[in-house]
Amino acid sequence: MQIFEHVASLQKFLDSCRKDSQKITLVPTMGGLHDGHARLIDRAKELSDVVVVSIYVNPTQFSANEDFETYPKTLAQDKAFIKSKRIDALFIPLNSEIYPEGMSSDYDVGKLGQILCGISRPSHFNGVAQVVNRLLDIVKPNYSVFGQKDYQQLLIIKSLVKSKDLDIIVESVPTIREDDGLAMSTRNKYLSEDERVNASLFYRQLVKAKKAIEAGVAIELTRQQALSSLSDLFEVEYVEVLDANNLTQIKTNTEEIIIISAIRLGETRLIDNILFRSSNV
Ligand code: PAF
């Protein structure tokens, strides 16, 4: 595995791969790697000859009151983890490599960035799109892989790639869970022992809602029941039942449903979702 800190040396390496007709996949991460990331890397290896993993905690997707400073930075463990996955290139750039002209930008991902997580994190998805666009521009991969846990992010990145007409396939990988159902996330490290035990109830409530819909309970009633049960346990930011294709209200032709939610458990904000096919189709 080669480690690159500079755009120029990474691009030189990737140009030589392309000359040999090798296909490239980028897996962008912010480090704090866990088995969810391992699954993204495994998928990347299935897709292409060369896998680049980036580790960069992007300041522009955090607002002033968020956890940028405390976001888990575990570079030594991450390097060992990545080495064990036998990938080709690890890219760990400094801010000056990602934002040589400064961090300010007028990125606006539009409506999709203002709903759900975008309500409490109004500039978050603009920052995500800004950095992903930059990483894609540096690496120019054939594929890039993202997790379905960050479902809103995934749709925003797909829409970015489409709107810029980039010749890149965005692949997604299902959420990887702990044995008790909690979705793997770098931020799970923030949970206290008690909070960690309670956190598993988050996914359980989403499963209950999915079963209710599959049993024919009306969408809005299910949403309200889920909101009420989740509110007994957590501070709920939102819980919605939507068309997974575009995060709008469910219609008669909705093919895939998403139950999507964000909650707070003490100081920790958790997101999760369940995707399933609509019985109407
Ligand atoms: O999902 C993440 O880890 C980040 O939002 C991403 C896509 C690496 C951009 O910083």
C-alpha cells in the first residue's frame, strides 16, 4: 500500500494505473474506520483493479457548534486497518491540498440538502458536496463507494455526479450493524456504556415501523407511532417514511420505501434508516 499526502504524487501514481488500463475506485472516508468502512472497501475491490481510500476530516461539512475538533482521529489504527485490507493507495491530504484556494465556496446542493438532516445541519451537505467533488476531481475514479447509512448524503452525491455529468459510477453498500442492530458509525465511540445499550433500541423501533407498514398500517399512523416510541427513549430530530428514490412523500407508484430518522442520545447524534420494497409494486 502506498500512502500519499500530496495531490501531485497521487495523480502520478493513478496516471500510471490508467496507462495500464486499470479501473480505479475511490472510497472517501473521514477515518475512525470500522467494519462498515471495511464493507465499502470490499465492494471497491470487487469493482476495480485499483482502490484509493481517502481519509480527510472535512472542516466545511461541520458547523461551528459541531464535533469537528473532537471527531475521532485514529490515524495509526486506520493505517493498520487499511494495510490489512490490502488496498493500493491511501490518500491523507492536508487542508492545503484539498482547498488550495481556501475553504469558502458557494456550493448549494439545493432542496435535497435542506430537508431531514439539513434542517439541523443547514450547511452540512454543501460541505459534503464540496469535498466529494474535489476528491472526485483529484482521483478521477471510475467508481466511488458510499454507505447507505448516510442515505441523504448518498442521494446528494448521486445528484452531484449527474448534474456535473461526471463519468463516475456511484455505488452504495448496505448498512453494517453491530450484533444488537446498532448501525456502525464512527460517532458510536461517543456513547457511554448505558447509552450504548439504549442505542440498540433505535434500530429496533425502525424495524417495528417497517413491520407495521408491511402489515398494512397507514404510513402516517406508523410514522406517528414511531415518533412516539422513539421520543420515549431519545430526543428525536425527525422520523419520516418516504419514497427512497427522492426522499419525497410516498405515492402510489413508490417502489422503495425508506424509514429514516435522526435522534440524540446525550451529546451524540445518531442517524439510521431502513430501506424496503413497497408492497404496491
Ligand atoms: O461520509 C463521510 O464519511 C463523509 O461525509 C465523506 C463522504 C467522506 C465526505 O467528507
